[in-house]
Amino acid sequence: SQLAEENSWALSVHEGESVTVNCSYKTSITALQWYRQKSGKGPAQLILIRSNEREKRNGRLRATLDTSSQSSSLSITATRCEDTAVYFCATSSGSWQLIFGSGTQLTVMP
Amino acid sequence: NTKITQSPRYLILGRANKSLECEQHLGHNAMYWYKQSAEKPPELMFLYNLKQLIRNETVPSRFIPECPDSSKLLLHISAVDPEDSAVYFCASSPGTSGNTLYFGEGSRLIVV
């Protein structure tokens, strides 16, 4: 069963616009990670945010974590066509297993 | 990411035996095999941490992992089933708890 879930299956925006992908999870966590997977490639980590952190930035990316509502968001500003990918949130709860959500397909159109 | 290499990249099999190989050049202690079926997230199959195996109990016994040394990981597959068609990713991380995973490019298995 999925312990982490992105809230949208697919999103599309035009280049230059901002977009937010949301994630909800069901267990107590030690950290939440956001990964991006481009077509034909392996997932690549974007941001790792620990349970005692509320916000993390990486260039045009901003992740938030709300442990009270068990939710996270990933915002991308000034989107580019190369941001087109599937975005996964993944949670870890102190054990060895990283659980991936089902993913959100983001399409950035010219 | 050329620091984790997988081979072969593509594999088309009937009901035969084959092995997937992975090597990481990151000095990591943990290595993983993930299976990703079409339109699904990656799902953990096996983890080796400091060469100790931790297994996902739902993985069929025809999948046998092997870790000959800390930088290499093999996945032996016998008598493949059509449901095994997927991309198999190798990944590594410095440790096992809350660490970043670094994925290889994947090996696409097609069972005919």
C-alpha cells in the first residue's frame, strides 16, 4: 500500500509559469524527499527535507513540510520545458525503506 | 549519472535465465534493486547494507540478488514471467536511513 501520495496525477503549465505539486503521507516520518524522473532515466533527487525542517530551497525549487497535516509541497518557479518529468515524493521513517508516492506527471508546454 | 552503471540496458527474454549487473563508484555502503513497472513508482526489491541482505518478502523467489563486493550488485532472474517486464533500477546511498538515493539508468526487461 502507498504510504505517500501525490495529490494530482498530472499537471500541465506553460513555460515561465509556476507550479506546485502536493504530497500527503500517512505515517510518522524522519525525512521526505522529492525526486524527478525524466523519460527513460532513473529518478534523481531534488530536495531532502527532514522532519524538523519546514522549508528547503534549491534554485527554482522550494519544498515545504507540514508534519501536523502530514503533507508536503514542491513548488517550481519560472518553469522550463526541461522540467517536464514525473515528480515523486518519497518518505522514510527511520527504517531502511524509502517509500515512493505514485507520482505526478508535469508537462511544461512552450 | 555515470557513477552508477548498469548492464545490460535492454534485455528481451523468453523463459530463460539472465543476470543484471550494477556497479557504483560513489563509495556508498548501501545498494538497492528497484523494480518499476509501467506508470508505477519504483518499488524496492532488495537492499544490501554493508553487504548484509534485507529482502522485500513479496519478491518472487526466482529473483536472486548477489553482492560480490561493496561496489557491485547482481540480480539473477530465472524462468522469467511476463509480469516481470519492467525497468530494473540499481541505486546506492551512503547509509540506509533518510539518505539520498542515487539511481542508475535502469535495465529494461521485456519478457516475450
